[in-house]
Amino acid sequence: MLIVQKYGGTSVANIERIKAVAERVVKTVREGNQVVVVVSAMAGETDKLIELAHQVSPSPGEREMDLLLSSGERITCALTAMAIQAQGEKAVALTGRQVGIITDKVHTKAKIEKVSADRAKKALEEGFVVVVAGFQGITEDTEEVTTLGRGGSDLTAVAIASALGADLCEIYTDVEGVFTTDPNIVPEARKLDKISYEEMLELASSGAKVLQTRSVEFAMKYNVPLVVRSSFNDKPGTFVIKEDKDMENVLVSGVAYDKNQVKITILAVPDRPGIAALLFKSIADANIVVDMIVQNVSSDGKATDISFTVPRTDYQKAVKITEDIARELGARGVTVDENIAKVSIVGVGMKTHSGVAAKMFETLAREGINIMMISTSEIKVSCVVDVKYTELAVRVLHDAFELDK
């Protein structure tokens, strides 16, 4: 079998952990498999580099930030290859550039356009373990170093698994798999044996930190078999696969929450066609992802309030754009609410069962939790609530949908 194994920051947090990862890799090789290893930076390393950059400049350039941040993964990559060599196996360390990961030109959150992986194929044929620095690539024409955003090593692993036609992509982390919710909030949370790509995508985009959203999208698009496992034990983990019949019988698979959201409201905008298009195009042009949107028309029908949520990391940029547009349109102003959280329930069973959203709203209402915004998809319902109610909302929803059973 050809297996791609990805190890996150906690799995390679220090030399002792890197040696443990090397042992696991060597064991997999000696069981008769070809192995590609993708590694993140050592835990805390990326944050240290960001801090150094901000000590030098209050607003460091994104191009230079990418060059700086990509070094964290390169260090782990080289050390992991050395550790595998020390245990008697051939290993070669490759950067994102060397493994052929080509991205677009958006610094700090680039998208992968293609992966050649020719050098990795050749090394595997020659009996090497290929160790790849995650989270990074290069632009095709100018060969600028780019990074893939938080959790980008997951995306590196899935993209390489797809390019090589791997039999399995194992994502090793500090948890044993995908749980019905965060076990730190609900100790009774259960580990799922399997979950559909669609459910995992909705959970990831709703704040579950097990897998990066874009890595799940990529795996679903190219049908890459994924398993999420702990690097601290040998338990089987959670398989992320195509939806099957059993999954449809389960109403709700999980509850997720996201405190990394900020709500921005533009007040009393003239109610005429094209206003929302102007606002959200400007925000999209700045590469800011808008999550939820609510529009309320005033009683006289002449003005409207538009509220939307953006990631906390982008909100200052989004606020400036919104304020500029508010001035241009003669709106009353812009308000910002940082004390919000998004709580979501996810399950493919929602496609064939009614009353799920109503049950969610009733459960939150019973606890006196006010809902500020709602968004739904075929298999997800999300509510924005006051951040102080996050844990309570997660617990009561987990209980209401009997996810501990």
C-alpha cells in the first residue's frame, strides 16, 4: 500500500515526539508499505515566528510572512527525515517547492492549483520514505513561496495523496478521531467510527478543529480515503468516507462551535438593488470569507440593516472596507460585535427528517439563549449566540439529540 501520513504540531512538538513519529513511520514501512510523511511545524513554532515578525513591524508584508512562516515546517521536515534515517530506513526531506506544490498568488492563504509530485514518485520507487514540509507551496511563474493558511498541512497531505493515487491518507493529531462534539466541553462525547465527507466538511467549517475545511473539500472532490487518528496511541480512529445507508439513519452526527467569528452590521443602508453586491464584492476582493448574512428591511421599506460574520483574523480589514462603503452610500454607520459564537448541528439524516431546526431552537430557548442569526444547509443548522452561552449551548444540544448514546 501507498500511505500518506500527516503529523500535526503536537505530534512533532519536541525531539522525543519526532523520534516517536519516526518509529511509527518505520513500523509502517517494515509492514511492506510505501510511505510519504507530511509534517507541521513543532507546536507553538508558527506563533513564535508571527510574534517575531510583529516585534520587527506592526504590519509585516504578506510575502515576507510566507517566507518566514514556511521555515517552521522545513525544520520539522529535516529533523523527521534524520530521525527515520537514524532508525535504519532511507528518507529524503522535501520542501513544498521540491515536491511540486503549485499555488495561486494569494499570500498567507494560497490555494493549491496542481501537484506534480514527480520527485516524490521517483524517491518512493528508489525505496525512500519521502518527508514533506506541509503548509507551503510556490507560485508557478515567479516561484514565490506561499503558505496555505492555518491547518494547511492537512491540505498538503490530501493533495499529495491525490496526486500519488495513495491508498490511504492518515491524519495524525492529538485526538483519537472525530467526536460528536468537543470532549473538553462534553465529557460524554463519543468518538465516531466513520463520518461522511459532507458531514466532516460542515463540522470543519463550523469550527471543529480536527481537519482543515479545504483539506476535506479536496478529499471529497478527489475521493481520497481519509482517517483521523491519534499519534499518541494505536486506536483505529475515524474514517472519513462517502455517505452510506447507515449514516442516513442518524439524525445529527455532531455539534460544533466557533468562537473565531465577529459580527459586522452596516446600519440603515438605502434599500435598492446592487447594494449587497457592492459590499460583498469589495470584501471578497480582499480575500475575506463571509460566513453568515442577515438582511432586515426597515418598516418604511426605504432602508435596510445588513449583518454578516467574518473570521476574527480578518475583521479589522472587513470593518474598514464596510465603513468606506457606508460613507459612500450615506448609511447611518457600522457596528461590530466581537462577543459572538456560532453553534452548529450537523447530520446527513436531516435530509430525510423534519423538525430538526425547530428542536434546536426550542432547546436553546429553554435555556434562555437568544439567537442572533441563523443559517441552514441541507445537512446543517447554525445559530449565532452570545459567546458566554457557547459551552451551555453545546452541552444542551448534545443532550437533546442524544449524541452520547
